[in-house]
Amino acid sequence: MARGGINKVLVQKARAALLARGVNPSIDAVRVELGNTGSKTTISRYLQELEATDARPQSDPNRLSDELIGIVDQLLKRLLEEGNAALAQERSSHEQSQAALNRQIEGLEEELKQAQREITSRDTALASQAEELSTTQSSLQSELTRNARISQSCTDLELRVKEKDEQVRSLEEKHAHARDALEHYRNAIKEQREQDQHRHETQLQQLQHELLQLQQTLMVRQDELTRLNRDNERLLGEARQQTRLAHQNHDTLKRLEGDLGLANMTAARAEGAKDMLQEQLVLARNATEIANAEVTQLRATSAELSQQLTDARKALTLVQGTEPDDGDKQG
């Protein structure tokens, strides 16, 4: 892993490590030993200072010739450049694969969130429908059997929704495990890369092995994502079926409400007829009472007239008894 900066101590350690392996401590070799960090000008200045203070003899019969050292240095430089180019290419391919996998995981997480929002909406609709069914059961005694069947259907739907919730939670756990595995894999790659900075000779083979494992892991992840997509499609189909059942139950509730409205209208008409009959009965009673009063009054008037007639007859009889006959009037 590249560090933020270099100093003379780091350059001295890198130079000593190269000399210990029998490698010429050139500027490029020291820079590679430092993890491809630091400017060549700074490394050259530190190397000149270290060579100036190096007490070892510069001419040794056991040391390689300058020409051979140059050839070896060129070969090592070419080997390191080709290795670094291959490593950079593999790293770029690995990062692209990781980015594609992350985008797929984000898309799948978004689909799961959408499915959860739809399930929450259906739960709310089912709760409202259960409340409406309860109100209908208490209002329409004649529809108890039908309402019982609807309630049972709602219970089955709620059980199915709970099962779908369990499946969604299971999918979320699988995604969490996949993310944990991916994070663990990233950490392992990071640690492996830090260790491989000091083992350049075996780095290509290890990277090839790791890339093979990564490809196998990506194939497994792609298979899991394919299965998850199929599960999501199946969940969406079942959700559509539940929506159709909810619409059917809603239509049944509308029909029940229509029957209840007709029953209420019939009851209202019966109540109006009843009120009208009661009013007519009150009017008939009032007319009967008035007629009875008039009969009583007529009876009293008849009795009074009978009494007056009796008195008149008595008076007439008295008048006829006191009148003189015709003979008496003539004498």
C-alpha cells in the first residue's frame, strides 16, 4: 500500500534490503521496494547521500562488472515494469468486477425495499378491510355466513403476507451474509496486498490464484442473485394474486353495502307507512271523539226539546180546559 511520503531512513532500509538480496539499488528498484511511492529526484538525492557516506569499498573483485550490473538492472527494471503493468491490469479488472457486483447488490436492495413498501401498503389495506368486514357483520345479521367466509379469506391473506415477510427477512439475511462475505473478502485482499509488497517474485502467481477464486466467488454470487431474482418475481406474482383477492373482497363489500342500502330503504318506507297509519289513526280517533261529543250534545238537545214539547202539551191541555163553550158565550 502506498504511503504518504518518504524519508532518508526509508530509502536506506530499501537500499539495504536490495543489497541483501544481491540487487543493484537503482532509483527504480528502490522506488518499487518502497511500494511505488516517492519521487525519483528525492530517491536519487537520498541514494547519493547514502553512497557518499557508505564506508564499504567501491571496488571489490567479488562484485559484478558495471556492464553486467547494468544488464541485470535493465532486466530487473523490465521485469518489474511488466509485472507492475500486469498487476495494474488485474487490479483494474478486479475493481471493475467489484463495482459491477456492488451495483447489482444496490439494485437488488432497492427492489427489496420496494417490495417491503408494497407489503406494508397491503398490510394497511388488509387491516382496513378487516375493520370494514367487522362493521358489516355487526350491521347485517342475514349475511353472517358470507361474512365468515370473507373473514376466513382475510385471515388466509394475512398468513400469506406474514409468510412473505418471513421470506423477505430471509432474503435480507442472505444479503447481509453476502455483504459480510464480500467485506471479509475485501479485507483479506487488502491484507494479502500489503503482504505481497515484499514478495514481488510470487505476486503474479498469487494474484492469478486469487483472481480464480474471485471468479468462482462471483459465479456463486451471480447464481445467488439469479435465485433471488426468481424469488422476487415469484413474490411479485403472489402479491398480484393477493391484490386481485383484495379487489374481489372489495367488490363483495360493495355488494353487501348495496344490499344494506336496499334494506335500509325498505325499512325507511315501512317506517314512513307506519307513521302515516299512526297519523290517520290519530285523526280517526279525533273524529270519533268529535262525533261522540256531537251525539252527546244532540242527545241533550233532543231531551231538552222533548221536555219543551211535554211542557207545551201540558200548557195546551190547561188552555183547552179553561176555555168556555159556544152556548155560554151566546147567553
